[in-house]
Amino acid sequence: MDMVSNGTNIPRILLVDDETAILRFLKTVLSSSEFCVHQAENAHQALAAAAVVRPDLILLDLGLPDMDGVEVIKRIREWSQVPIIVLSVREREDDKIRALDAGADDYLTKPFGIGELLARIRVALRRAVQQAPAPIHKIDDLEIDLARRRVLVDDKEIQLTPTEYDLLRLLAHHAGKVLTHRQILKQIWGPGYLEQPHVLRVNISNLRHKIEKDSSRPRYILTEPGVGYRLKAEF
């Protein structure tokens, strides 16, 4: 386990990967972006560092030599809600779903763009320090006023059904984070709907027609194919 410290008030990132070249590269990138970087090369080092260092965010590879990364996520989630972003070569839908359902906040498939990684880190850190959901979410021309239960596009109020509003509110609470189909179905419709993804697809389609300028090319509600949906977050 290695550490690079840039100061006591700088966000601490725990980087977990068993490939030395990737550790070295990401340590350089993150350190130059003024993060304090801690490293772990296997699951047991990662679990120990998570408890001792108490990082502000974890970047986690799934293919660790001593334990699957999904199990690492589950163990950390037993006691911590620290943001976890998975960085993995695994690109199958079921791998992404398993990681997100286990408690990961985001998932990037290798290779990925450094700009996108840094943007998602910033989103995850901002969300983590919020003590309560923001009463108003404004994304470009879309405004979601949670206090007044109002949704506006270009300053014009949009009429949503109660289910559509609950769905948009759930996405807004987790803006920038991928929510799996099962997570959304359970939250909005209950456990009895976990095997009815068509219900979600229909409501997402209806919601997009109401808030998107072009529902075939959505700007706000983004699709993670085969996995789930994310509401765009302002970087």
C-alpha cells in the first residue's frame, strides 16, 4: 500500500488496482489534479486502507487477485457510504449491474477518458458532502423544484403524473449516478415489479417526451445500455 499526500484538506482517493502501470499512471494524473492518493494492490489492502485512511472516494478495479471487487464493495457498504467508482475491463451488462447493485456509485469501462473520470470524481465528491438533497436541481434548461414539486423546461411548467415525478425526483437525488433497472423498479413500484422492466421503459419514454427537446436524443435522462439510467449532472 502506497500513499502520496498533498495536504490535509485535499480530498483523499483510495486507488485499488493490481496492475502497477495503471496505479502509476492514475497516481500521476490524480496527484496533478490535487488529490491525495492512497494505493492498494489487492482486496485485503483495500479493506484495511478504507478503514484506516477513511478516503473521500474509492476507485476500484473488480479483477483483484485475492477477492472479487464486487465482494469488496459489499464489505465496505456494511459500514461506509463512501463513494465508489468502479474502473474495470469488464464490460458485460451483468458485471455492471452486479457492481451497482452491490453499492457502487458509478462504473467506467477501461479504457476511459481522463477528463470523464475526473468529472465523475467531482460529481461523486460533491454529492457526498451534501448534507441534504438540494431543493432545486437545475441542469441546463431543466429545473426540478423538489420543495414545490414543480418541473420546468425553458421556464415553462411541465405537467407530470405522480409516478413520472417520483421517477424524476429519484434520478435527481442521485444525479450523475447510474441507477440500475432493479434499483429504480424497487424504489418506485416495489419488489413485486423487479421482473417488469417494461414498466420502467414506458415511464422513462413518457418522461423524456415531456422534458426533452428531442426524446430520441435525450440530454437529461441518459441510458446506460442494459444497466439502467442516470440523470445528467452539471460538472
